Amino acid sequence: MAASKAKPKAKDRVETGIPGLDGMIGGGFEKKSVVIIAGDAGSGKTTFAMQFLYNGAKKFKENGLFITFEEEKESLFKHMLKYGWDFAELEEKGLVKILEYPPHEVDRFISEGGVIEDMIKENHVQRVVVDSITSLVLLHENEYKRRQAFLTTIEALKKWGCMALLTSEAKTRQGEVRSRFGIEYLADGMLGIHVVRRGEERDYAFEIMKLRGIAHERKLCPLKITDKGIVLFPGQPVFTGGK
Ligand SMILES: Nc1ncnc2c1ncn2[C@@H]1O[C@H](COP(=O)(O)OP(=O)(O)O)[C@@H](O)[C@H]1O
Ligand SMILES: [Mg+2]
């Protein structure tokens, strides 16, 4: 509802609808761009990605595809329902497709590229999530094959012509675009969620490390995981990076 207010919608932008984010990136991601969101385990990457798809389907009339190498659909749906996001309903209505690839079938993902492409066309999918690129890549036994898997995935995503968000499990350091597989630079953007433990509490900070072609916010900002999903607080101070 609030999304239609204020700023005019730029045609070439893919709005995330994540509170605080679109304003930091000039209205949304670029169409057809490939963006990585990196962060530690439990930092909110899957939530971020699902929120992006949920808002796409619910607020912006853009269908989504979620490709997972990690969580089973049932458990994923259950977790997302806690934020009030009914993915079973979206799936039933054909607004979001879910593709699960258990570890032993990961090669099928690569070989099925054509099938996925058809599915994207048939369902008018405009937003694709891969969760996570780490799980996909690490299943390959050597560095060469890992890089190859990464490369093939990025190439496929670019070819499919959707806005693609890839989650990546990595300890992120402020200001640093950590290159785990050496080819992350092929992505158009790199976002990071930093986690700092404060006694019993965890604080999260969000950082845009790079976003090609977009004049974006450079400062870290606080990120909170609430019962309605992720909320960013641009312009507000964050923790000062104690270890
Ligand atoms: N309603 C909620 N309020 C606050 N935090 C939540 C809520 N639901 C889940 N979380 C937290 O969100 C995190 C899980 O996020 P997730 O997206 O699965 O992370 P990742 O994919 O990076 O591992 C966990 O740290 C969990 O404690
Ligand atoms: Mg996850």
C-alpha cells in the first residue's frame, strides 16, 4: 500500500519493498541485474530473498522463482509464515514457483537450465532467487568445478533476463567485497549483512558493497529482523564493529 505513494516508479527498477532499501538504491535494483547478498549463517539472507519475492508478487505484480539448495519447501514455508508471508498461497496462484534441488541432484540444476528457462517464460517470472550459491558451488569437489558452477549459474541467470538475487554464506567484513570463489565480480552487485554479538543480543548491519550503475548509499545502516521481516534504517548509526 505504502509502496505506491511518494516516488514515481522508475520503469527500469525492480522495487524490493524492503523497508528502507529502495530509497538507498535509487528506487530499486536494475532490471536483469545479478546481485549477491552475503552474510553469516542466520544473518537473514533467506528472509531477505523471500521478502523480495513476496513483495514482488504481492505489491509489484512481478512473479518469482525460488531455487533452493538448502531448505525443504515445507520447512521454508513454515518459517516464512512467521513473518506473515503465505507462500503456499502464492504458489497455488502461480505467482511464485519453488524449485528444490537436494545435494545429490545438484547437477540436474545445471543440466536443466533449458527447462527452467521455459518455466520462467511460461510463468512470466521476473525475479529469481538462488539460495544459496555457496551450497551449489561447494558440492563440487574442486576449485575448477566450483568456479565453473558459479560461472554457469551467473551466465544462465543473465540469459534468463530476470533480476536475480543470490545468497552467499560468508563472514563479511565491513567495506570488503570478499571474493570467495574469485568470480563474484561477475555479479552486478554485492550486498552484505554483518553480524555483531552484543552479550546475548545480535546486532545486524546492512552494507551495499557495490551496485553497478546505481548511485547508492555507502554508509552501513542498522538492519533488524522483525516479525514482519527485514527492516533497514538508513542514516542511523550502527555498532562500531567490535569483534
Ligand atoms: N520474528 C522474528 N524476529 C526476529 N528474528 C527472527 C524472527 N524470525 C526469525 N528470526 C531470526 O532470523 C534469522 C534467520 O534468518 P535466515 O533468513 O534464515 O538467515 P540465513 O538465511 O542468513 O541463514 C535467525 O537468526 C532467526 O533467529
Ligand atoms: Mg538461509
